[in-house]
Amino acid sequence: MAENKTLALESRIVQIGVGGDERTGAISYPIHPSATYRHPGVGETTGFDYTRSGNPTRQVLEEGLALLEGGCRGLAFSSGMAALTTLFLHFSSGDHLVVSEDLYGGTYRVLDQIFAKLGLTVTYIDTTSTGAVEAAVREKTRALLIETPGNPLLGVADLKALVALCRSRQLLCIVDNTFLTPVLQRPLDLGADVVIHSATKYLGGHNDLCAGALIARDPELGERLYFLQNSTGAILPPQDCWLLIRSLKTLTLRMERHCRNALQVALWLKDQPRVTSVYYPGLKDHPGHELSKNQARDFGGMLSFRVESPQLARDVLKRLRLISFAESLGGVESLMTLPAVQTHGDIPPEDRERLGICESLLRMSVGIENVEDIIADLEQALA
Ligand SMILES: Cc1ncc(COP(=O)(O)O)c(C=O)c1O
């Protein structure tokens, strides 16, 4: 990889792995499927012993992930949930976490149904209110996990204020940066300690890969997370590491188009009589608009909207032609989901209702197709 630190981030992303294979000079870094490696002698190593502990293709990816987020250490996992699970294993029984309530349902499920049994306690809070977060911190609180913008309602948390709070109370500040990616939002630069990604989403970007990532700002924490990754073993296989390296190279371009299309779709949806509200931080009347402008380069490709009735939401999903009714997000293809039933189905109904995740709320991952085609599909589906 070109080491020149004066290169812009997008140039350095494109150069991930280039020339790293010195024997061949390959532009596309090779896949190393070997599970194990010859030792030169007793107590000697080439740097690679066994692929769970280290793999050349994964190393290139992990260095690329660290570069991308501006951290010291990147780690690649077999899914976003594997990354989160490994991170939660850092904590001990009796520890308490404060977590965004506008959160991916799978994160809630693993905390509520698995880590609760292991003694972790969690308070879910509206992290768009720094005061509410502060009030939720207890003696045993060890970390704050923020998803911003939130999922599915796109609330925006004040990262700088929350980092300052974490510093003053000695909490680990963790940010799920899946929705915006480091191209748009760089939590480690703002002082967060760890970034987590479902790399299945924008980092992978093509709906053809399941992967996760953790990136640590500080080497000591990076080493601890590596220990957990190696001990528990949910690593990303080399073939998928290669695919993710390939995908990262177009991340900057893809994000530009996602953002441009999403803003146009959000503006169009706002004028539709059967749409009762639109949630997109790029809209001037979104409560997190100004904050978002201050802490992110753009507003991302995710939006949610509410329609007249649950029946209309179901009809829209049935009538879609170009946009797919499917879970997930962040790929080049536009997708739409019904969060109350799909991504957030594991959140207790009373909490969903309180949060406004009802059955007339649709979430859309705006793809990179021609925006007029996307709008035409929405128009016929809403008619
Ligand atoms: C914000 C966020 N974090 C984490 C995850 C979990 O990632 P994965 O599905 O790759 O396990 C998801 C999945 O949708 C997500 O949307």
C-alpha cells in the first residue's frame, strides 16, 4: 500500500493492499486460504502461525479498516453481531452499559437474551439527549454504546458531548458507525474509543457479504479486543476479507451517490399526501439536522417514513418493483423494510410503541440507482 500519509483518505482507501504482495506486485491483494503456516524453526515464525490468530489477507483488510476509521487496530469478524458479541465479552458480570434505545434489534436481542444471563445490565436511553445519558450512568456503568443516526428513527446524538461525558465518568465510548461509515462520520477523531460496523452494510455495499468490524483508537484496547477475537474465533474468512477489501475501494463514491439520492427521495416523500412523516437528518426540519451538519460530512443513505395506515405500509411493500422488500441496508440496491416486524421484531411491543416503531413506519435504504427510477417506483407503490 502507498504509505504516503499526505494522500487524501479516498486515495489511501483505493490503495489498500496494492503492491502488498511483493513477489508478484499484485494490484488486487491475493486471497490466502491456508489454515496454517510452516515455522522456520522452534520458537520462530513468519508472522503467521494459524489463520484464526492471523491471516495475510485479513491483515491487509484489518489495516485498511484501521486506516479508514483513523484507529490503531482494526479487527474483522464474520458478522456485525460477531463483532458486537466479542466486544461485549470485554465486560464482566455486574457491569452496566448505557445503550441507545433507537437501536438495531439484534443488538438489543444479544444483550437482553444472552448477556443478561451472564450478568451484564443495560439501560436503554434516548442518546439524542446528553442529559438523559448522564442521568442513566451508575457506579457500575462501564460503557456507552451509541448508534447515531439511530435505527430506524434517525435521531442524531451529540458525539462530542457524549465523548466528554464518557471521559469525565471513565466510560468506554463505543459508536456503531454502520449507517454513516467513516467517509461521512469519524467517531474516533471525535474521541470515541471503539467503532463497530456491520460491514454487511455500506462497507461491503453489494448485499453479497456478511461481515463485521471493530476498530480501536488505543493500542492497549486494540490488543485486548484482538485477544478476545483470537480466543473466541469469530473471524472473517480470507475469501470474504478479499471481497471486503475490493468493496472498500468504492466506498467513497458509493456514499456520495447514496447521500444524493436519499436527500432527493426524502424531499419527494415529504410532499406526498399519504406520507405522514419523513425521518431524514438531511431535511432542514429534522431535529438533528444542525448537529449532523457539524459532526458528519453528509446525511447518509438511510431514511424512514410513516404512511397513513399499517395496511398502506403492507400494500406499498407488496407493490414495489425496483426497490426490494428485504431486510438489511447499505447495498447499491434500494431496499425497504417494515422495522416493527423485521429488524426490530425482538424489541418488546410496548417499547416499540413508545419509540414510535409502529406498523405504518417503513425504513428505506436508498440505493445508487437512477433517483428518478426510485421515485417512480415509490410513486406507483403509494398510489
Ligand atoms: C446498525 C447495525 N449494527 C449491527 C448490525 C448487525 O450486523 P450483522 O447483521 O452484520 O450481524 C446491524 C444489522 O442490521 C445493524 O443495522
